[in-house]
Amino acid sequence: MLYLYILKTWLMYDRFLINLILPAVLIVGFGCENLVQWLTARWRISPKRAAIFLAVGILAFGLGKNVHPRYAEKAIFPQMAEAIINGKAPGERVRIAAGRSKAYNWVFFYANRDVSGVLCDETESVVIGKSYPVFLSRLKKENVRYVLWSRKTWPKESFDLMTESWAADFQTIGKWNYDGKEDYLLLRRKAG
């Protein structure tokens, strides 16, 4: 039962190790020995082959969790990073303004993973601010070209970027949906 629990949740806490797994080793060992004897008698194969067959069967049973793509919904973050990398000039360092979130960190990770230096800078100094004109002037002043917007991570005390007329100042690079719950919008500030 514990094995099925671990396969389902893929978590094992230390308290389970002592209380369940160690005492179960004897029972599992006797069960494996009986299965090897049964396979040997039933299929008339050597005990060595029966043990190998049993081991392969146990490993194949647990393989399902490892075969399917894990965190497939996170595929949007490399796509965002790729859109940023493709839109920059050669040798240009990119700065992105965004609300603090894990998505922000993932985009920086993927944008910088294949380069020896830092391609993407985290923009700590740009405060989003309470009004759109102040925000835009800060972006221009600090030469921040990209904005990563998400309704969930955009600061609540600031202005709502989606209600502003940002189309004159920004070009939409991409729009992504994360796990059906949250939309991300990547914008590039137009020159000027």
C-alpha cells in the first residue's frame, strides 16, 4: 500500500521509512521468494531468470510515473525565454519588468541557461508604480525593453496594465496560458 502511495504522490517522508518500510522488508522478501518459486515451478525457468523477471516487473510497474512528461504545463517558460532571445539584438543584455513570481524566475533561468554570461538581467530597480505614465517613463529611463504581465503577479497597489492603452507603447510578443488558470502576456516596448 505504501508503495502505491509513493507512486501516486511521489513523496516519501522520513517518518514513513522507519514505521512502514523497514518492517515490510521481511514480508516483501518472503513474498518475492515465494513469487520466484512460483514462477520457477509454473514456467519451468531457472530461479535466476525468475528473479530477473520479477525485478523487471516491479520496475516496470513504477516506471509509469517517470515516463510521462513531468510539469508539461511549465513548457511555456522556455517559450517565453526563446521569444525574448529571438527578439534581442546580438550582444544586447535584456531587462524585464514584472511582478515577483516563480514564473519570473523561470523565464530568467531559461533565458540564461545556454549562454556563458548573463543575457537577461532581473530588473529590481524598476518599480511598477501607481500610474502608467510613471511606469513607462521608468522603463525608458532604465532601458527596460520587456514587460511580463500576469494578473495574479502584477502588484495590486499599482495600476492595471490591461485597462491602460498600452498598444501604442508596446508590441505583444506572446500570450500564454499556464495550467488553465493564469494568463501571461509578454510585451516589448517600442523604440522611442
